[in-house]
Amino acid sequence: MQKIETRNSVKSKLSNILNRKKTRERIPFEPIPTSDLDAGIVGWDGQDDPHMPLNFPNRKKWLVVGLVSAITFVTPFASSILAPGISSLNEDFGNTNGIVGAMTVSIYLLGYVVGPLFLAPLSEIYGRRPVLSAANIFFCCWQIGCALAPNIASLIVFRFFAGIGGAGCLTLGAGVIADVFRADERGFAVGIYTLGPLVGPTLGPLIGGFLSQTIGWRWDFWIVFIVAVIIVVLIEIFNHETNPRVLMKRKVQRLRKELGRDDLRSCYDSGTVTMSHGRILRNGLVRPTKLLFLSPLVFSLSIYMAFTYGVLYLLFTTIPTVFHQTYHWGIGLTGLVYICMGAGNLCGWAVITAFSDSSVVRQTKANNGVFEPEMRLPLCSFFGLCLPITFFWYGWCAEYDTHWIWPILGLFPFSFGIIGLHLPIITYLVDSYTIYAASAVAANTVLRSLIGMLLPLAGPSMYQNLGLGWGNSLLGFICVAMIPIPLLLYRYGGKLRKQGIQL
């Protein structure tokens, strides 16, 4: 009995030490708005209200984020899985136009441009859960259309609509993370979430190459459909609404009926005037555009991410051609090239997630306990230095027909650097625009998807005119020119953010 008590005592002491350590590492945050019914304000029932998404149990938080991250892996995976099969579908459809063939891959990203503009504001009216569910189901339905497409024109149209549905998780995922995690936990959560958009497109061509070579390119879509349906069903069963404004709106409506008070309003309403759904939708449609073009920090970071994202898809669509013409590889063997890029993504993800939150906590302590979103940006500079290395290495090795291992290894720095660049930027946008995180990420997604769609179309002409060496070097020089952007925002971003724009 004494041993048991001693053991329990030791466990209790260790638990207290860990709890104290955890408490010391927390960043002080603004209190949760609570109810003041005398003033007609409906808020949360105390700082520990279990209905507040920030107070969800960790198991519930990670279940929600895990499900969103899973579907966020599938939809970008679907964006590139067709890339190795372009030659096969061109042959099946009798297409000889290279740009039209490339459009079957890149048009998907045009859906990423259109979708966020509607999905972000709709989530502010109806909540994250129903909008995400509708987008996911829409995505699954159009996979069937793509698999059964009778001609290349219909395939392009169906891919566009699939991209609109696939944009749901990309648009709303960051908002979900902002809803349930505070800033000192948000970096790791965003790391899990952004792994899909960067690793998914890398694994897509790897699997798509073997599918196209063996059972045909149409099975690319059937595989995506099967996996997506399984995940969507799990989301429907286990997902929860996380938008605090929507949850509070429901609470206000319930209390108005129960208490018979029409004067009650949400603690998140800045005024007593309640906007109609139409007004909210119009504001939501305009908000991402305003953020993109009127906020210097959103615009500059979105430009940086858009270029790197476009180059990523340029590589996806041109790697098969380069290794087929230069090294005479088949479709299936060419897919193995993407393994190196996947390894780079995983290494970059491991490094950034290991240091992101701990770095922010350390900087906050040094700043007298005051957290600033710009603390996310210093890590970007290190990873930004890795991007141009790939284009000089990969480009000139392919230009001079060196052993195939050298251009493949040359792809590693870019895939390592891009995830370490994108993850802090997305987290920074979420930290800076917590309430409107979905709109900020939507603005970023729209621009990067637009560039991601257009840049690959210019790839064949660029390589034809400049060659693999100078063509890739041009991309490398642009990457070098963009390296200072995070450093400039680290220094001046706080002033720009605090000046703000009317949203």
C-alpha cells in the first residue's frame, strides 16, 4: 500500500511539474468574450466554456483537424495525378495540341481560383461544417464525370468543377485551425494541414504514372473517388462546427426564444444592426479581394507563394517530358522521380514543425510576453534560400545530359524549401486575421492557384526557347529576388498590419 501511495505521489509531482512547465510556455491571450445579459450581449459561459471551440478537448480538436487534413491531402493529390497520363489521354482522344493536353491538369487549379471566393463567405453565414460537406460531395461527384469523360473538352470542364469542390478544404481548413487552436499550438496544426497541399501533388504523379501505364488513366479518377468517399463519410460522422461566430449566432437565436428577448445580440457583433445573409455574402465575396490588393503583407506573401506554387506545377507537368526525351524513360519509371520531391517535402515539414511553435514561444518571452504574428517569418528566409538551388542544379544537369541521379537529386532543395516557406506564411496569415482567416487564406489560394494554372502552360515554350539550363536559371533568379520579402515583413509587417483595412 505504501509503495502504491509513493508511486502515486511521484506521478502527481511529475504531473504538477509538467503542468507548470506547460503553463510557463503558454502565451498570454485575450480573454474569451462572455455573456452580459443585462446589456443584451450573449457570449460564452466563462473562460472554460466547453462549447467554445478553443476549449474543445485535444482529442476532439485533433480529430477535426485530422479529418480536414486528410481530405486536404486528397484534393491536391487529384490535381496532379493525371500529369503522367497526358500522353495516354492525348492518344485516346486524338489530341495533338500540347497546350490543350496540359490544360487537363492545370484547369483544375482554375477551380481553386473560383471556389474560395464563394466558399469562404458561405462558411461565415452557415458555418464551416455544412459548407465543407457540400464542397466535398461536389468534388466526389465530378470525379465520376472525369472518369467517364467522352472527349478531352468534357474532361477539361469536369476537372474545372472538381477543382471548385476540391477548394473547400483548402479554403476552410485554416479557418478551422484558427477556431480550435491558439497561436502557440497553431504552428504544428498548420504543419499537419499544409502537408497535404504540398505532398499530395508530389505523390499524385508517382501513383498516376503506374496507373496510366498499367490499367489506364481513367483509373486515376476512380482511385481518387474511392479514397475521397471514405474520408468524406468519416467527416460527416465525426466532424463538428467550429466557427465561433456561427455557434454564437445559434446561441443568440436559442436564447431569444427561451427568454423572449429580441434585444439580445452576439458578443461578436460590433453594432446593434444585424446584417442580412445577402449583405454578409457580398462582404465575404469582396473581403478576399480587398485583402489581396489592399493589404501589402497579404499581397506580397501571396505573390511569393503563387510563384513557388506555379513553379511546382510547372515541374510536375514538364518532368515527364524532360526524362522521356533526355533519358528515354517510360511513364511508370518517370513517376519515380517524384519520390525525391516527396522526401524533400517530408524533411522540410519535419524541420519546420519541430521549430515553428517553440520559436514563437521563445520570441514571445523575449518580447516581454507579447506575441506578434511576424515571429513566424524569420524561418522563411532559411527555406527561401533553398529554392533557387534546385533550378541551377536540376536545369544544367538536365541540359548537359549528366547521369540521371544528378537532376533528380537537384529537385530535393526545392521540395525541402517550399514546405518550409509555405507553412509559416499560412500560419502568419491565420495569426494576423484570426476571425477572417478563411478569407485571408482564400485570397492567397486564389492567386497561387491562378499562377499555378498559367505558369505550367508557359513551361514548354520557355524550355524550347531558352533550353533547360537557362530556362530553369531564369526561375532561379526570380526565386533569389523574392528571398527578402519575409525579412522585410518581419521588420515592417507589424506596422502595416496594425494600420489595417476596413473589412
